[in-house]
Amino acid sequence: MPTPRPSNFVLILILGSLATVGPFAIDLYLPAFAQIASDFHTTQPQIALTLSSYFIGMALGQLFYGPLLDRFGRKRPIYFGLGLFILASLACLKAPSVESLIAFRFLQALGGCVAQVAAVAMVRDFFPPKEGAKVFSLLILILSVSPLLAPTIGGFVATTFGWHSVFLLLACLVVPILAVVWLVLPEGHEPDPQISLHPKPILLTFARIFREPQFYTYAGSGALSFSGLFAYVAGAPMIFMEGFQVQPQTFGVIFAFIAMGLIGASQLNILLATKFRGENIVLAAMSAQVIIGLVLLLGSLRGAFGLYGTVLLLFAYLSTLGLSSPNSSALAIAPFTKNAGSASALMGFLQIGAGALASALIGLFDSGRSLPVIAILAVAAILGLIVLLLGRAHLPVLKESENAELALH
């Protein structure tokens, strides 16, 4: 018997809880970097590679789950992926070396990323395209629980019980989410046996999606722009705990404050979306991101900013993402209905792949200094704006319906 559809409010809460799985897995253990590095007799930039492997697993998993979500419906792939996440989390707490922790984090991401792909696809399942940007902004509000609470909770758990307990906590957090999906969440998209799981048709579908101008313009520019967030998350312990010598508890407070910029801007976007076109909001936000990134870089080269100046500029930088990300995501996925799962997966692959590269560059620098992190933030913003401007120059009238879907068949 099909699960009855709950209210929009409950649906958004469930989709938001699914979307928090990845951010919690990222943010919860950041304050434990120094403790993990000490236990494994290595450096914090080397521990940052465990974050990079998570991002790589997320990126590859997007492509894996996209066709599965279209072929088997939304819920069965979620059961499989979150089950793998729980098992990999338990393996992380028993990791004997930093190399094994890197591998287990990859598996953890490979399982957990289904939650994000499914949540994005189900926004398209349950809500019309014109409401997409508003729903994504509300999801970001729910996602804000992670950067606001996770570092503080993670720091307390790691200090009190050891860093291994952080991964036990992650496994325990996902169990009730899995139960709610099973008991409350409706299917959203019925299984479609016509969706092929053979590699060639899957790749052809992804290629057709990517050739849609609205998709590659906003998914590509959004991915590059948003990779600045991944670089910030990976580099924040180096900027604040090594560069400014703040304590883990203070780091949690700073991390939460900066995250408020992203959260507040995403909620402001709900109001702006009623007054301005989404593509204009994206252009303005990405332009501001470039300016802030360059000011931060030039000031850091000259040593012009102390702790407070750095915090305020990073707050402003993340605020621009709160405006550009919901709109670029909604614009990228709006043309698709039947292939919404695959479109969501490809968009996630681009976004997480760019983020994985940005965070891996920080680990490869292995300098423990904040300047490479700041440079990557500025470059990510510049590349995002370039792709946006080039794409807009060749973009036809934006589609807010399923017209583009006809081009896929």
C-alpha cells in the first residue's frame, strides 16, 4: 500500500534530514583533526585527505545512484546507501592507520551520498520548478543544523570520549533518518523498468543532460563557485586552530558564526526570489564572491587581517553562496522530469567533484598555512563567474517546464 503524502512542511523536514547526512559526516569530526593527527603520528593536512576521500566518494556515488533512483524508485537505493554508511562509520572508528581511515571514509561517502542525490531529485518530484529555489533555500535552513552544531558536538565528543566516538555517533544519527524514510516518506517516483543500467545508455543519458545549455551553465558555474565552501571546510582547522591558535571549542563557535552567513543569505533568498529572477541573483552573488575573495587574498598576502577581519570576510564569502547555490541548483535541474534523478546526480558529481579537487589541493600543499586556502577560495570564485558569463552568452530563453525533457528522447 503506497505511503500517503505528508504535508509540504513534513516533506521538507524529511528531505532536509536526508540532506544533512553528508554535512554532518564532514563537519562533526573537524575539531578532532589535531587529535587524529596525533594518534596516527602525522600532520593535519594529511588528515585533511580523509576529507578529500569523502568528497571523492560523494562525487562518484552521485553517478552511481542517479540511474538507480530513476530505475528502482527513490526509497530502495536510500536503504542500501544509508546501510553502507552505517557499516563504514563503524569501520572508521576501528581504523588502524590514516590510510585505512582514508579508505573507510571513501566507503562512508559512497553510501551516504545517496541521501543528498535523492533529496534533490525529490524536490523535483514533489514541487513544481517555480518553487524549486524556495524549497532549496528551506533545505539549506535545515542543513544549517550541521555547521551550527556539529563542530561543537564533535569537539565535545572527541575531547570527552576520543575521536573514535565521533564515528559511532554518526552511525547512530543515521538510524532514525532511515526509519523515517521507511515509515513516512512516500516514493515520489515510481520505479521505471525502461531506465537502463547498462553503462552505455547511462553515459548517453548523462551526455544528453550535460548538453542542455541551462544545465551546463548553472551546474558548472555553481559547482566551481560552491567548491570554495569545500576548500573553506577543509582548510578551516588550519586557518583558525593552527594559524590563529584557537582552541577546539572556540573553533566550533567561529565555524558556527561563519556558517550563519550562508544560512541567513539562503533565507534572504526566499524573499529575493519573489522579486528578482533567479539568474540575476546568481550573477550578482557570484560577482560579489569574486570581489570578496580577491580582497581576502590581497589582504592575507599583506598580513592586513587579524582573526576578526578574517572571520568577517569569510562570513561575507559564504553569504554569497547562500544566494547563488539555491538558484543555480534550481535553474540547473528545472528542465528535467523523467531524468530528474540522473540530472541531480550529474549536478552533484560536478559540485562534489570540484569540491573534492579544491580540498585535495589543500591537503597536497601540506604547509599548515592559511594562504593556500585563501588562494583556492579566490580562484574558485573567479572560475565560477567565468563559466557563468560564458554560458549566459550562449543561453537561450530559460526553461521553467519540462520542455527540455523532450530533447532527451
